[in-house]
Amino acid sequence: MAKQPDSRRKLQRLMLLIFGLGFGGVSLVTFLGFLSSSRGGLGGGNAAQGDTPSQAEVLALQEEGFQAVLRREPNNVNALQGLAQIYLGQRNFPQAITVLEKLAEQYPKDEFPEENAQLLTLIDFVIQEEVNAAAGIQEGGTTAESDAEQGDSGTAPADPPANVPTETPTATPDN
């Protein structure tokens, strides 16, 4: 095996040193960032906690934004979809049904049969969830009282039927 020239060998060592230092530096910065976030900052946890809005505040701002868009454009499909998702996430079924019905109007059955059918199925599912919530019925057909007697306090909502989209349709009708 032939020896490599000294200049090439020195260049390889120099490159290895540079890449090693770069990797070590990135690793150190990442580790220090992890430490500072787990301790609330390098100042020992004195970082301000009120700077980030809560999830409820974010949802309220998003709802406000979608409502503002709908005041300007009452049939804006994206705003209706966003508002419906917020109401469904909050389990505000009456509001969700109202918005979903208006959204279904934007997808006429003759032009968008699949989207219209999906929305109508979703509306039926939300109505059933509303009835179940009012009756205290949870997933599996049990009531909250019977679960409390058995020590189970889970309140997870039922999954929608397989043919119901988890998101509202993405096709945009031509208005």
C-alpha cells in the first residue's frame, strides 16, 4: 500500500478536525437548549410563563378571525371549514351543526355529490354525538353514571363512522 503524500494527509486531518468541532458544537448547542427548556431557561426557571397564549385563547382568536372573514364573505368555504373544526373540537355541537349545514349548501348535491354526502353524514354523526352527550351516553353505549359506579371516568368521544371524513372536503365549489 502506497503512502499518501503528507500534504494530503494533513488536509484530511484538518477536515476531520473541522467537521468534528462542528458536530461537537451543534451537539453542545442542542444539549444546552434542551437543558434550558427543561429547567425553564438558564436563569433557573425565572422565565416568564405568561408570554404564550393558552389553547383556549388561540381557539378564541381563530374563531374570531373566521367570524370576521364570514362577515365579509358569508359563503367562504375555508372559514366555514375552520369554524366547524373549532366547534367540533370544543364539542359545541349546535354551532357545529349550523356551520356544517351552511357548508353543505356550498357543495350542491348535483355538482359535488361525494362532498355533499360526506358533509350530510358528518352532520348526522354530530347530531348523534349531541344526543349522546345530552343523555350522558359515552362510547360503547354506557352512561356516565354507570361508568362512575364502576370507577371509569373516561369521556372520550366516539370515533366517527368509517365513511365520515375526519376533515371537511377540500374541493372548492365555483361560486
